[in-house]
Amino acid sequence: MATIKETQDELIEEFGLFEDWADKYEYLIDLGKKLSPMNEAFKTEENVIKGCQSKVWLHAEKQGDQVVFFADSEAIIVKGMISMLIRVLSNHTAAEIMQADLYFIDQIGMSQHLAQTRSNGLVAMVKQMKNYAVAFHAIA
């Protein structure tokens, strides 16, 4: 299993293959399309991330000592964003997720190329994932 840092470095490398942002957006959309489907039972109001312009559902489960995330969104770009976060943070311990420094978002230029509302949504997604980790860590 790759570390959080190794997965971030992979994403930076993948996005580095594209010259312009149109291609990077296409890649982001492809990542969203590859996101595993979320169980409809988890698409509840309590799983909706507050602060996102589009609807984003996020569910987390503790499997052994690892936290596993499931998500979906109505917006294809947002689905790509959450799929990257899941790729980086899912299947790690609560402590690893809490301590994770998510530098890949800036490194691939995501923060500069998102509309303010999307940027706020991205921050809300990261915050919610870390909140799940804190909760799971507290009951460990």
C-alpha cells in the first residue's frame, strides 16, 4: 500500500504530463468517472458536505485500523476532486489522515485554477475527511 505522500507524488506526476489546463480538467473528469459507485443508502442529507456549491456525499467506515471513504457528486469536476482525495486518504489509519499534509492540491495547480466556490468546496471536503478521521481516532 502506498503512503499518503507517495500517492500525492503520483498524482503530481500524472497531472504534470499535461501542458494546459483544458487537458488537466479532462483528466480530472476521467478520474471522477472512475470513482467507484457509492451505495445509494449513503446518499443522505447527513452525508452531504456543507460548504460545497454542488451536492457531494461523503461516507466513511472504519475497516480494521483503516478508514475507507465513499463519495459521489452531481458535478463531474467535483467528482474528480473527491476521487483524488479518496485515492490519497482512503485505506490509511485515522492518525495518518489527521496528520496528512495535502500538498498535491497546490502542486498540481488546482487551487489557482478553481473558481472560489469550488476552492471552498475542496477545503470543505478535506475538512470533512479529516473530521471523520478525528472521530474514528477518538473511539479507537
